[in-house]
Amino acid sequence: MDMPPPVHDDNDNGEQTFIDESDIINEYEIDDEELPNADEEGGSGGEEEFDGVDDSIHIFTGHTGELYTGACSPTDASLVATGGGDDKGFLWRIGQGDWAFELQGHQETVSSLSFSMDGQLIASGSFDGVVKVWDVAKEELKCTLEGPSAGVEWVRWHPKGHLVLAGAEDSSIWMWNADKGGAYLNVFSGHGSKVTCGDFTPDGKTICSGSVDATMKIWNPRNAEIIHDVRGHPYHTEEITCMTISSDSSLVITGSIDGSVHVVNISTGKVVLSLNAHTDSVESAAFEPSSRRDNWRAATGGLDKKLIIWDQHSSPRCICEHEESVTCLLWLAGSRYIATGCLDGKVRIWDSLSGDCAKVLSGHSDAIQSLAASSTGEYLVSVSIDETARVFEIAEFR
């Protein structure tokens, strides 16, 4: 092979030292792909918050502000909705970077997105106090739902129809019929402050809601009457931040900024378990999808950098330590794995049986706000205040 010209340098005595062919000990071929770039970690010597590793297979960059909410269609495994601080929502498809449909018309941050159970409609809630319902197939606005006098915190669908439920900053909850031009059906009044979380029970017969007023209310959706008002000792003392309802509609778990977690019997309105292991605000909660009254597991994540896995025996089954606060979590359907999103921009997959971290997914450069999984369980979508949504392959955890 052709040899390069001799290399020379000065030694300690100032004399020139020559290196030629006779000094070669071994020769190795170097693959260019193995050589680090100067801007990769360790290459520049400078500190960066983002380590440059990106495990995502798709990045949606259509937003121009922080992202706060994301949802995956329950019937179309490639269809995703995202919304954020640029006052916009988008429908887009995994693997199809050339298509997006903008959910236009909101005047403030899009705070919540939710697909109807049949996947035909999607509702977008905004801090402008308006909920808009969109026809997914036609890619057009179906109706605009008005009523709240302040921002919409969350939007949910009835499990068996096109009834929309939304909680607002003005302490009210509203319900409309999207199939009848957005006709107003009921307003649920009783909370003393912002309604931070809420949903229909899976059987559709009851509504549960949590508020900054530290109470949870259980409602009759037909007449908007309060069935149970859960408050006071041994319940939360500060703002309720999150809730999750068991698949058999028997139990609801709520978390609070006071660090406490409580399990409530929906039929009686009584606290049946108090789960005390977090040392800071509990930001997210999720039942294992198959959980029932007499056999359940649940996960909670908090600002104390912990994911805690519980069962009906009340003691923590596993405590999974994180490097930064846990902002959101998702129990992957039909599996033993839980995904967490964190302030450090990482998505972590945890084995709920062993408490081990099975995988760390990198790509975001700032805090993750929401997680959603595709209907097939093949993809995980994360949205971040770094203005992007990212898609990760998680088929191995199905």
C-alpha cells in the first residue's frame, strides 16, 4: 500500500525526531463511521444539557411552541394528535412526515386532546375556554362547544358514545352531545376551585372529578347531582393533581401536591386505602389496565423523582428511582411495563414486577409533558416543552 510521508516533531532537546516505515508496529483499517464527530459527547469537551443521542424513529416539528398534550387514535395505529402553547393542535401520522392536519381556531394554549372511543372524532380543549370537535375522516370541524368562562383543563369522551366532558379553571364541568351540533347537556357545579382532572367511569354510569379545592366529587351524569363528596381526613389536604379509574369502575385513585395517594370506593365514596410513600407532589397515576376491585396494581409518579408501584396490600411493591422528577406515566396495555416521562427529557420503560429499568429512550432536550401509546402497542409518543413530539418503537414491551 502507499505510505504517507514521514511525520516529524521536536523532542525534549529541541532536536527533530523522524518517524518512518521502519517504526511501524501494526497496521489497522479504520471505518469512518466509527470516528466520533467533534460535536458529539466528549468530542468538544464542553458541557451540554442534551447528550445528542436520539432513539426516536419519527419527530414531529410542526409546532412553534411548547407541547403539553398528545393522544393516539384508538383505531388507527399511525394517527397522532398533539397540542401546545402555540395555540394549535395537529393531526399527523407516524412515518408520514409530509402530512399534517391543523386543528385551527383556538385563541390560547391547546391544553387537552382526546379521541372518541370509536376514533371517529377528536376533541381539542383550550385555555380560551372552548372545546372544538373534529371529524377525523373528513378532516373538518364538526362543532364548537362553549360554556366555561375560563380555560379548559381536560377533555374526555363517554366510553359508549359521542358525549364530551370537560373540566375548567372556573370550577365547572360541562357535558355536550357532539352528535347534536354540540348541544349542551349538563353543567356540574360544586367544586370551589379549578377542576384539574376528571373522567367518566369505564361503564359510563358515573363521573369522577378532582380539584384544587382538595376534594373529589362523584357525579350522576344524567342529572349532574353529586353522589359523593370526598373530602377531609383521611383524604388530601391540598390540590388534587391526577386520577385513574379501575377497569371495572369500582375504584378511583387520586394523587395530590401534598404527596399523598388515596384509593376511593366509587360506590360508597369512602377512602379504602391511603398510600404514603411519596415525599413531594404526585403528578401522575395509572391503574394496571386489567385491575379490578379485589385484584389491582397501580403506579404513581412524582416530583420526588420516584415511580411507585402499588397493589391492594397498600405497601409499595417497587420504588423506581429516577434522576429527575417524573411528570407523566403510562401503563402499557396488556403488559407488565410502565413508561415514565421526566423533567430530564428521558422516557424510561420499567418492569413493574422487578422494578428494574428495562430501557431508557433519549431524544428530547427538555421536559416531557405527556405520553401516549399507539393502539397496537408498537409505538410510544412523547411530547415535550422542547417543541417536538417524538415516536419510539416499543414493540418488544407488548
